[in-house]
Amino acid sequence: MTFIRSLFVIAAVLLWAGILVLPQFIVLMAMPKHRYTLPQIFHRGLCRLLRVQVEIHGTPAQNKPTLFVINHISWLDIPVVGKAIKGSFVAKQEVAKYPFIGRLSRLQQTIFISRSRPSVKTHKDDMQEHLEQGDNIFLFPEGTSSNGIVIQNFKSAYFALAESHAGDAPLTVQPVTLAYSMMDNLMMTRGTMGIVAWVGDENLLSHVWDFLKSGKITAELRFHKPVTIDQYDSRKDMAADCQRVIAHGLSRAMTGRPEF
């Protein structure tokens, strides 16, 4: 039964994506200011098909543009974040070459960069262009995914974008904790977290297949107090503070505690 349900979900996801591809092409050409509307609808449907319930705590920043800084755990992060807020993801260059996923990512206005420090600076202009258009940007400053329990160090080079300005004011940066806290209404453990967390060189397709055979997932997005670069002495200090705030939120989410 699980096997049949997994096949059904795969077919439904492909059909759902296929239905929205052409309309998104039309929107990008004729109504570009609405370019994030269909991707958000797509992610909402995707979460429903994947049986992922998204809980939002706190308030997403209303300033446009905003740089949302988020810890990275899995491929599942994309629909979870994309369901909650509109904006462009920053992804590694290799994603653009993935069959099917690469095309969908382009349609959502994803910004592709390599993970090297020089490349972050090179692609800063691409990101700046999105900011000047008022687009929010979603950034995973760990540079790779974590195990879902402990986050990895944030790379300060990714915070160069925080030095941008929206008019006369510095760019708003909002730390966001992403946590997969429950499966089938039971708290996640290190053992069950492996079903969601996609780390190392694990094959994507086999990981997705194993996930489809699992239970219902509760994902939490905890939006913390927005900050700006002028509150810090350097990008390094900003990166360290955002990491601390997000790590604290992750610890509380994984133990079922609310934010203070």
C-alpha cells in the first residue's frame, strides 16, 4: 500500500508541476510583477501532496526587499519556505543542471551560484538586481545541508548582500529557524531525522523515495527579530549572531518549546 501511495504522489507532483509550467511562462512574459504567485501556489500544493504541515511562529518581515537567512536541512526546505513567503532562492549551480528540478527552479527565479567565496562576490550583482526589483531573497548561509539537529557554521561571505541598501535604509535581514519537529505527531529523534535530512553525498532520488514511504511531517518556521548590518561591527559578527539566534530556535523547536 505504501508503495502504491508513493507512486501516486510522484505522479501527482509531476502532474501538478506540469499544470503550472505554461501559466508561469505566460506570467513571466506578460505579468512579471506576479512572478512569485504561481510558485507559492505550487509549493502549497506540493506540501499537501507530501503530507507536510507547515507551522509559522513569529511574523515574516513586511519590508521589501528582505533577506531571509535560513538554516538548511533538506530538499524539502524549498517547498516549506516557498509555501510561507514569496521570493527567490539562492542555490548551488549544480541544481540548474538537475533534470526537471533545474527547469522548475529557473521558473521560480532562483539565483544560481557556486559555493566558492569568489563566486558569491561575482553573483552579488545578480542578487542586487533582484533586490532593486523589490524581491525577497532566501539564503542558506551554511552553504550545505545539516543533519537537522545541529546547524553548521554560517559563512560570512554570504552576508555581503546585507550591505545593500533599500533606498536610504540598510537591507532588512531576518533570521529564520527551519525545524522538522514531528513525524506522525511524535517528536523527531536523531534516528527519524534521517528520513528528512538530506546530507552528504546521499543520492537524491533514493532519499526522496524513502521520504515518500514515511509518515506525516510537521515543519516549523520560526521568524526571529529582523536586523540590519549597521547593528554590527562586521559581516562576520552578523553571521555569528544570526547563527546563534537560529540555533537557539532550532534547539527549542526540537524539544517542543516555544520562543520567549
